[in-house]
Amino acid sequence: MLRCRPVLPRSLLAAVAALGILLSATAIRGPFTLDESNYLVTVVALREGGLAVPGTAGLAPSRELLWFDPGARRRDVAATPVTSTAPPLYAPLALPFSFLGWRGLVALNTLAFLATILVVFAHARRYAATAEAGWIAAAAFGAGGYLIEYAQGVWPHTVTTALVAGAAYLAARALDDDSWVWAAGAGVLVAWASGIRYQNAFLLGCLGLGILLLARRRWRAAVVFAVGAALPLAAAAAINFTRVGSLNPVSKGPGYLPSAAKVTAGATGSTAVERSSWVIERVATMAWARVVDYSAAPTTPGTVSFLSPHPESGAYVLVGAIKKAWLQSAPWIALALAVMALSWLPRSWLERVAGTAGAAGQRQLRLLALMVLSTLAMFAASGTFRTDGFCFNQRYFCELLPLVAVAFAWGVEGIGRRRTALLAGILAGCVLGLVALAPDPASPLRHRLVLYVPLGLAAALLLVWGAARRSPLLAFAAGAALAWAVVLHLGDDLPASRRVREERRALAARVRPYLEGPSALFATGVEKDALGPLVLERDLVLANPALDQAATASELLDGFLAQGRRVFLLPNVLPVERIDRILEGRQIRYLGDPLLLIEVRGGQG
């Protein structure tokens, strides 16, 4: 097996540094989803020296205080202060960055993204014949993936992607080297990733199994890996026990993990065979929808119930951007999946079928395949129960992107010598992407182009790779697939993400000047999400009266006033008649022109 010392070229370091400066300079200080606030409050709590949301102690128990929790309606609040159920190991990493405010937390994600590019380069280079593989993998992940929008936000997708990429690289070293350090480090990193996004617990199991099956000294490596993983898991379990009374290190409490009943809810048929057929069909449908064509996703509750497919194109459209399956975001991934699947062939067949991919080391490919293919199967088997919600791409697969980038680089190694064909393919992919994005965002033509052109590119890449791997056509097809991914992310996903962030930043900027001193604010919907970042820089408590139909709003309002806080409401927080009932007998004043806030200046008279 080829093993090269992965020296990081100065040109790569310079490019990564320039990218980091660009991303930091253009980041928008606004949230994209409520999930970001859910993580944010864990950092604010830790900064105050605890786990509880600051400012909620001593208040009446109220679900309205769970404004930050995506699952608030499933939680009961019997006492205060309240806590977040977000995975607990993000806050310790983010704490130093939080003192720089929202931009500091974004910087953590940006740095994680840049670090992952370097890890991917090193991983691909170490087990390849030439330095070219490192460059291909870095380009595929850094530019041809879809993580730039996540690198400019707070929800920690790129942080966990970096941790998983680092764990995979250390595990790769553990397969061949006798040093226990690699296996222990891999365990620590992937377990920490599990404590930031719970889905990574599955990757932890896959990585541990891969070490057990594939390492030279497998039992020793597996035990050391488990010991390394136990440390972050123990910390997560202790925090979860304090917050929700559960020693499970990867649970948000009752109802979080899917049961067989939830996954199979809606199964039709009067016999076990008919119900089993329904489940198999649903698993196959979700596998296709997540990996190949998202327009095939069923419109049943639990998938994308807040969306409806376009009546002509079938596309799911969010704020002008199309929700995409994995290959629709990055068609080059098709070749990586093929290389991984073929890694389970006998080695002599693999080298004959996969070419230079075989030289990278069958065990290394199998380790990546075990992590990636098993995760795809797991999410397919979860059916419609587990939804990735408000996003334009497959965010559940973010951690898999560096792994498929490495496999892709091994599969196409050699295309760098076909520079003319590679550049022609990149040009063709850019042209195709621009043509697809030219029609109006609401046009069914644009929807079909965005959905189906990348599938054609993926099929062409696989065909050329299988039939004419040594011809310039492979370089052309790979370049086109990579370029398409870049253009679509920069031209569809990223602008839509930035529009959402900018709208929410603007609202927070209007409200910020009024929140001097201790304050409380009632808000609902996307407005409460927009105001979330203000808790980093103000002594502010937010409440969402929609969570209990304002049943405890008056009691909370009195509690806030008793704490000496200025209390505000957004004028559209509730129907007018409910606001009138809450404010009856109180002193109020209206702020802003046009009306922005209602301030409650005294108790009931």
C-alpha cells in the first residue's frame, strides 16, 4: 500500500487562508434557523457558569421560555430555570469564541471548514500515488461540496464535519500503525462529534467497527478507540443527566430516538407481508429521495410538511432555492460511492475495475465505505420520521462529504495530467450551471434543470469511469461534475441562505437599540429566531407565547417586571384580541415608526 508523508503545500495554505478571509468578511450576522439559537443558549449558559438559560430562574414555569427549542411543544416545564436539550459538547468548544459575539461563533465554523480542507488533502495524499489526489480531494470538498453556507453560520455542521474528518484520518493511520495514539485520537474526535450532533453516534459505531475488522492489531486498536471515545461520551452523559435526568449521552430526552412504531407509522396492509412491503418501499423511496432525486420525497407529515411540491415540476422550493438530493448538489459523489461499493470486491478485481483506486489500499477504502454507505442506509431506514427540515441540501450528510471527497480523489487519480480536458470540463460544467440558473426561480424549467442535469452528469461520469477511465473523457466528466456543484451552491443555496440571514439581521438591528439594560421580549415565529443572537450581547430573556397559546404570558410578564426588566412585545406576536387581554390595565407605550415594539411600563392597575 502506498503511504506518502502528506506535506501541506504553501500554495494550499495560502488558498485556504484567502478563503477564510473572504468567508469571514462576507458573513452576515443573522441566524438561518431556530437550531442555531438552540446551540447558542448552551454557550450563553456556560458563559454564566452553568447549564440553565440565564434570566429564567425564579420565573413561573412556562413552556414559553423554551423559545429556542425546536421540540418545545413536546416538553413539559415543571420548574425554572429552563435548559436547552441541544447536544452538550458544542458549548465547551464555542465558549472562547463567544466573547467575540455572533461573528466569533461563525469564526469557529469557518475555521473548522478550513481545517477540514487540510485534513482531506492530507488523507487523500497519504494513500495515493501522487500529490494530485490531495488537490482533487481538497477541491471536491472545499469547492464542490455545499458547506460554504454552513461555514458562515453558527449551527455546528462544519465543526462536526472537521471532527469526523479528523477521526477518519486518525483511524486510517490506526489501520496500519502500531501506535495506540491514532486509535485513541479517533475515538475522542468522533465521540466529541457525537456530543455536538447526535446523529454522529452512528458514525462512531461504524468507525469502531471498521477498526475492529480492518486494523492490523485490531483488538488492541478497538479497545483503545473505545477508551478514547468513552471520555467525551461520559461528559455528555453527565451533562444530560443534569439537564434532562438521562444518562444517555446522545438523547434530547423522551421521544427523541425513533421507535419502530414511529418509523413505520402509516404502514398499510392487513397482513405482516403487506406491511413489510410497505416499509421496504418507503425505505427505498427515502434512499432515492435523499441520494438521487429529492422531488421523490413523499409529502407525508414528518418529511417536509411545511412544503408542497411544485404542481408542474415536483420540486420542493424554499425561499427561491430548490431542495436537493445528494447527487443533485454534488454529482461527483456518484463516482465516490461506486469506488466505495467496489472496495468489497477481491483486491485483484478491485485494482482491475477501479484502477488507481485499488492502489490506495483496499482496507482504507473499506473503512470509508463502512462509514458512508452504512449512514446512507440508516437514514433511508429511518423513513419519513427523521427530516432534515429547513435547508437546501442534505445537511444530514455533511460529515460524509470529506470521506467521499477522499474516495473520489482516489477514483480519478491521474486526471491532473489531462489538463486541457479537465479545464474544458470545468468550463462546460460552469456553462451548464449558469444556464440552469438563468430562468426565473419560480419557473418549472429551472426546477427541472437543477434537478435532472446533475443526475445526467453523475451518470455520464460513472459511464466514462467504467468504460474509458484512461481517456481524457474522465477528466472532462469529472471537471464538469465538480464545476456544476460549485455553481449551484454559489448560485442557488448560498444566495437563498444569505437572503434569510439578512432579513433576520435587519430586524435584530432595528430592535437592538431599545434593549439597553436588563430586558425581556415576547416574540414568535421567525422574529424570535432573528432576535436570538441578541442574547449574546444583551441581558435579554426571550419568550414565545405561541407555545402555550399565551396561557402563562401575563404571569411571565409580571415576573419579568419584578426582576426589574424592561418588557417588550412585538406587535404581531399574537392576535390583537389576545394582546389586548394580556395588556389590559397595564401602562404601555409604542416604539418605532412604523410600529416596531410595544413596551409594558407598569403592572396591572
